[in-house]
Amino acid sequence: MAAAPVKKVPIHLQSSQNRLYIKRGQVVNHDQIFSADVYVEDGVIKYVGPSGDFVVPGGCRVIDAAGRLVIPGGIDPHTHLQAPFGGTVAVDDFYQGTKAAVAGGTTTIIDFVLPNKGESLLEAYDRWRSWADPKVCCDYGLHVAVTWWAPSVAEEMRILCEERGVNSFKVFMAYKGLYQLSDPELYEVFEVCRELGAVAQVHAENGDIIAKNVEKLLGSGVTGPEGHELSRQEEVEAEATYRACVIAHQAKSAVYVTRVSSKLAAESICRARHQGVTVFAETLARSVGVSLHGMKTASLLYYATSPPIRQDPETPRQLMRHLASDDLQTTGSDNCTFNKEQKEVGKGDFSKIPNGVNGVEDRMSVVWEKGVNMGLIDPKRFVAVTSTNAAKIFNLYPRKGRIEVGSDADIVIWNPQATRTISAKTHYQAVDFNIFEGMTCHGVAEVVIVRGKVCVDEGNVRVAEGQGSFLETPVNPPYVYDALAGRKLEDACNGVKKLDITQNLEIEIPDHSHDTPLMSRDAFMLSGAPALPGDSMPCTPSGRAPRQEGQRNLQDTTFSISEDLDTEHRTCIRVRNPPGGKSSGFW
């Protein structure tokens, strides 16, 4: 029998499948906002500029982005898809999890390989690749956790860096008896990371104190889910956070603190950064999005995660302020989802609750709602903390995290006027509840483009298993290692150079006690004609208006201020090596 004829796709339709032209949008990068059209071909951005300077090819799909922002696709640097934990497995696998990520505007994730204690890191890495490669709907990279320590582990870290495309390793100061390393082991891991040009990451909670607290609480009859946060209070996170910074500094290593969930931990990072420690840090969508204040005890079961979501209703706002002031640089989701039935295994013993919640789908909208819509950050800082800074820290920039010629066409057309109400009934995640249930968010990923392919449009999500690729993350990211070497850094927000920390400064301390909110939501809304600031308006990390001529520009020094960093409304005054040679603390 003769073979059936091959149906040929007309050439104009072939072109429309790999050519996109986005017109009349406002491009937002971490350092500027400007009106421009964007042309994409074969998954790469080929043109960014005025419409009059470009001839649109025939057979090209045109997307009208008038009244919209054209932003880099989100990068979630912290996910746990399909992750084994406590005898069960997270319900969002690499297909469902990345589909949900794309639905919310995230086009790249970096997941964690978690070797069992004593297991080869290389074998664990291969297992994660075998799970992810056939399923991912967007590009992904991998961090590898160092869950035990021996000379053979150091050798495998070298192989992962040189041959397997990994540039970051995570250690745990928590989970005693499972993943926790001792302080001397942390020191050695940090040294190896520095020698390899890798990024050292740390989950900072004092595991020894937590183990004692769990034992004491269970022994006194506190078995319900309220025991989870009681066993790992803020100071337990803050102490470990600062200790990790000290160990990294002694090992002459940079460190990236994951999952910052409390005001005290953020203040510890603020203090360490201004004493010259090269530390970067992330907070999470859950930590800036919700608190446990007023929640019924029975519901706490479903919110259990580590470090915990905090009770204090002021914590989300304070963490957002730390993002605004660049004490914290990135936002992740730590997406590790377990259904209600899985969570209820710990109903009578909080120490058995599988740790983890959702966030990969809702991260972008939650950060916009709690940051931009509340007037605490501007759209440029939003791009920095949801995309660009992660790309820089893990050495994917400018391939990822920027709208620029030559960058991957991971693009989100963001509608700042639209709203969406988060619900488990409508989300794409496999989990059967949502910790942000009922939250109405301003700001919606209206169109999501993954490597040039339109995957979200008109409310529809169209992805295919395996359409994403593994991303190799090269060692020696300049953003990290230039800072470690004391070289000048490009500021994450506005492109100014930060001074070398060895300089002595004379500073003036302005009074911000009567400041109005940093920005109003209306300043960012678009209606027909763009109302957003153009690229002539510089952006400070806090989103304040630019200085007037004749005033001192504090961006030209290493001095900055975070307001109201705790309930006592202290001001964190940051001075590196002031006259007299002593590092400053808190006043």
C-alpha cells in the first residue's frame, strides 16, 4: 500500500509559528521602562525598538500590547517538583508544576536535587533529570543539595560543575538526622563552592534547637499543627541565618540564603551585608503573601512548611520592604505541594506533617499585588526580584531575565489593570487546596511566551510535555564573584555602580519619618497612552522619586535606609567601614 502523502504546511503558516511581533507595549527591564516593539524569531528576540525602524516580515503573528507591560518571563529559583518527602511525593510533578508556572507568567524554574543521606550526588542528579526531561513545559535548571559530607562528595561537586551544568549547592542547617550538616561541614562545603566558582546556598534554621523544641512540645501534649511554628520561632531562623553568614565570611565564600520567612532573619541579613559579608537572599511568595494571623488551628495543618509562614500580620509587608531596599534580592515559591490527605498524616503529630505549600503559579501575581499594587516597589524592581536577579545570581543573564536582542524569547505581556482571584477550583496545580485562596490580585500574565511559543493567550494554556529544555548554569557568575572580590557591582535596580566596600564615607542621615507610601498603584496603571515612567526616570531600590538637582544622591554611596524594619519601627542604618573603622549595627 502506498504511503499516505505528507501534508505540507503553507510557508506563511510555517513563518507564523516561529515569528512574533509585539507592538505598542511598554518594555520593562530591571533598569528601565520604554516604549518599544519586539520581534521574535526562532525562539530568540531579534529586535527591540521603535516601530518605524523595523519592517515586519510577512506571515508574522502580530500581538497588540497597547496598555500592557512587556516583561521578561519570571524565573522561580526555588521549586521542589515531584519531590519525595517523609514517605510521600509532592503531587505537582514536572509536567503539572511547570504548566502551572507558565500559566502564572514564570518561564524558567530551578529545582532542587535532594540526595538521600549517603547517596551519590551524581546518581541523584541523574534521577532528577530522568523525571524532569520528558515532562517540563519550560526551561529548567537544577541546584544540588549536599545532604552529607565526605571527600567523595567534594569530587562529585566538581564533576557536577564541570560536566553536568550545575553551579549551585544547597546545605541544610535544619532537619536534624536527615539533611543537617554541622558547622565545620558547612565551612568545608562553602570552601569547595568558592574553589569551584559555585553558589553556596543554605536553608537557615537551627536544627538542634528545633529538635529539642519538638521533643519538649510533644512531651507536654502539644501535638496539633500549632506546634510546627512554635518549634521553629523567628529567632531560631535568625540565629542560623546570621551564623551561616559568619561561616561563609570566614570561609571567604559568598552565600545565598533561601526561604527567608521572618523579619528577624531579614534583619540578620541586613546586618551581615553591611558588615561586608557577600550574602544574597530570597524570600517566598507565601512569606510576602500571607500570614497565619487569625487562622483557625485546624487549618494550620495545610500551611505547614519550613521555615514556617509567620503569625505576625506585619511580616509580609516588612519582607516586601526588604525586597525594595535590596536586602533581599529574589522571590521564589518553594513549591512543594501535598494534598490534604497527605498533610493529614500529621494530624496528631505536627512533626509528621509533610512540609510544603503551593506558589509556583501565583508567585508573580502575589508579588505584584503585595509589592507594586501596595506602592512598595515599582515595575522595574518587580522585574528584578521575580526574574533578573535570579538570572544574574545563577549565571543565566542576559539570556534569561531581560528583554534584549539575543535574549531568549521568554516574554510575558502583563496587564496591570486586570485582576484575578486565586482559587484551587481554577488553578492548574495538582494540589487540592491553595494557601492564597480568595486573594484578588491586580496584575495578570495575559500572554505568556516560552522560547518564542505562545503558551498562554485569551485565558487558555497550551503546553506540551517535554517542550522545555535543561539549562546549564555556568560557574563563576560575575554578579556573585565580582561582589566577593570587592569589585563594583551594577545595582539590581537602576544600573548605578555600587562603591567598593573598603571606602570610607561621610554621610548625611535624612529623616524619612514623615514619608508618604512609596508609590501608589495608580502611578503604574496604563490606559491607552502609557502613564508609566519612561527610561529617563531613574529607579531607586525603594522606588522613591529621583532627587532634585543640588541634592545629595545617596545612590552614589553605600548608604541606604529600610524603614520600619520591625514592630518597634527601628531604622536599619547601613554604613560600610565608616570613619573609625567599626562596622555599624542597628539604632
